[in-house]
Amino acid sequence: MGMIRPENLQQLQLKWQEMLDRSEGEKLKKIICVDGKSNGITAIPKVLENIEIKGQVVTIDAMGTQTEIVETIRKRRADYVLAVKGNQGNLETDI
């Protein structure tokens, strides 16, 4: 995301909003809503279950390294790139 120029990112955001504003976007809005006290960990599996990822590469920050999230990606026959942080035991060193 950091490589996208701000003006292009704004265009993408507008296109996304246009899609959500259309009637078929209403379903997606409802799917990705999570409790206000929640975080992305609960939203990511819902999004992954409702978009076509087969044959794609899914990238998620360190929050996405949850077992359930990785299992969902693999079950849906996609590849993934996940961030690894130093607070995950020896995982960073092992890699």
C-alpha cells in the first residue's frame, strides 16, 4: 500500500465506495461489519470467506498470522504472504 501514490489511493477509495453504494454492495457491507469493540482479526475471516481468492496471493500484516486465517486461505486454495514480528516466539529467527 505504501507504494501507491496518494492520488491513486484516493481514486481506489472512491471506486470502492461507489461499489459499496450500489445495491449488490449492501451484502458486502453487512458481511464485513464487526462489533465496535472487535478488531481486524474477527473481520479478516469473514472477508476471506466472501471474496474469490482461489489462485490469488493474499497479503496480510502480522495481525493475519492467526491459525484460523491461514487455514481459511489454504482451504480456499490461495497462496499467502504474512508478516512476521519478533513477538512470535522463535518464528522470526526460524524463518
